[in-house]
Amino acid sequence: MSGVTPAWVNALPDEDYQHSFGLKAGSAEKFFAPTERHVDLLAQRRHWLRSDTARCAALLPGAEPLLEEATALARQWNSLPADSLSSPQGRRGPGRGGTTPPNDAPLPNPLPALSSQGEGEDDAWSRCLALGEAWEPDYLLLKPDAATGRFHLVGGCVCFPSSWRFEEKVGQPLEVIHTPVPHLNEQLASPIHNFLSRLKPGAAWCRANWGLSRSSELNQHPARGLPKLRPPLREDEVWLRVEDQALFALPESRGVLFGIRMTVIPLAEVKRHPAAARGLARALRTMPDAMLDYKSLLAAKEELLRLLKTEV
Ligand code: HEM
């Protein structure tokens, strides 16, 4: 085992699997701050945001004030380069999201401009993309519906999804977004809604999800058709994905900024940390089949436990 325990080990506690709220107070400025992976992460983000814009970015009407506030925070935290506010070339209006591509065919690039977009809308759209290219984490903007108070996803940039489609979630309320996750809404929809409604400015609230994949790619959009975890598997074909998340109140616009930072760890590295290997094996053993299925782990469960066995 290596000397220092990395932070991702905490995502794998030695306890039976359960949906957990698991929020801890943290710093949004630190969460969005550049790391030693900055150059590589930003190059990847730029690639996806420019080549597959409609799947990675969206800004619905009414989301502009949330974006303005998020952009102001990025400036305040010095995480937005001065030149990123100029309109990047070939980036005018692929549609600002909320539409679902008919299939997984590559989208045209450069994408056609929308004639209905005015100058101000174009500016906001450019800023939405600029923030997606400046921050290492993905970011999502949530806004409470004026009538019901339910939080809806109204925009953001998601380059590194774990097998979900950002473009299909845009415009949806959070409970609808969470529908594919077995039993999540019945257990946590109300606590999540109450928590978001009472979020106070200042601290970020942080939690983590994890998953396993047969690919080390950060961008695991379903359209990419990446390989699935099916037996037989070698140790060097499995990666742990840890999604660190931060929730931060946007008090002026009454919205929420949601950041997702992805870390991918080879299984061999996970096994070098016995606490992590133990926590992962226990989660796999105790996870209900419906949840294993949702996480695309059902077929590979025994194989994964076999690969982890030496350490547990
Ligand atoms: C405290 C708040 C939250 C909790 C406890 C929570 C919990 C979860 C859990 C347990 C999963 C399943 C992930 C897995 O195990 O693979 C999930 C998935 C997901 N969550 Fe959340 N979540 C929260 C807030 C949010 C917010 C604010 C968003 C913003 C839109 C969001 C978007 C998603 C999406 C897109 C998925 C994937 C759904 C799919 O597979 O179609 N969550 N969440």
C-alpha cells in the first residue's frame, strides 16, 4: 500500500451499500480550483465541448442569471481566464439544449446558428461554454420552479458523464432526473428537495458517488458505446470512477450550482489500499440486484469480487 491515503478512498466506506445523503461542508473555491491535471482536463473538455456541443452543454431561457452568478464566482475565485469571455470561434448557437438528438449519430460540426437567437442570448451561450472550458469539473445549474419550488436542471456543461445523457435531463425536475436510480426517490427525494430549498450561501456541500467501468475514458456518454463490464475480466480492464460533487447556493438568482469532479482509478491501484478494496467488495456483496443492474455491474459482480479477493 502507498503511504498517503488518497481522498477517493473515503468514497468506499466499510459498510453495507445504501443510498446515502452523505453531505459534508466544504469549500466551493477549492472544489473548482485548478489541480495538477489542469492542462489535460481542459484539453479534453475543450475537445468534447467543441466536437459534441449539443450533448455536453445547454442553457435554457431563464438560466442566464444563474450563469451570470456562477461566472462571477469563477472570476472571484480566479478560475476564469480573462480571455475566456470572448466568443469562441464556431461556437454560435448549436441550440441551447433542451432538445434530444434523434439518435447517436455524430452531430454536425460546426453546428448551425439558431436564427431566433438574439445578441444577448449568444453572449450568454458563449459564457456558458467558456465556463465549461475553464473549470475542471462539470457544472450544472438548477433553478426552483416559481409555482412548485421543485428544482429543475436549466443549464450547464457536462463533458464527463457516467453513462447518463445530459441532453435528456435538461429541463427536467430533479426527481425525474433521478427516476432511473432504483429506490432513490422514495428514500431521498424529499430530503434532497428540503436540503436544496434551505441551502445557504457560503459553504459548498460535498458528497461522492462511485462506479466501475471497463474503460478509463472520462467521457462515458452512452452514445460512445464504450465496452461494458462482462466476464471474463482482467484486473487491468477495470477502473473505479469516483464522482466528487459539490452543491453551492446562488443567492441572487435563487439557484443552485452543482459541480461534478471525476477521478478514474485503475483497479490495481484500488487494491493497493486495503480499506478501499474492502469497502468496494462489501458494497458489491450487499448492493441490491436492481442497483447492480442500474450501475451495469450485475453481470460482472462475481468476477469483480474474484478480482478483489486477494485484498479482503
Ligand atoms: C444531495 C443530493 C443528491 C443525492 C443524495 C444524489 C444521489 C444520487 C445517487 C445515489 C445516484 C446514483 C449514482 C450511482 O450510484 O451510480 C444519483 C444519480 C444521478 N444524480 Fe443525483 N443526487 C443528488 C443531487 C443531484 C443533483 C443536484 C443533480 C443535478 C441534476 C443530480 C443528478 C444526477 C444524475 C444525472 C444521476 C444519474 C441518473 C441516471 O443514471 O440517469 N443529483 N444521484
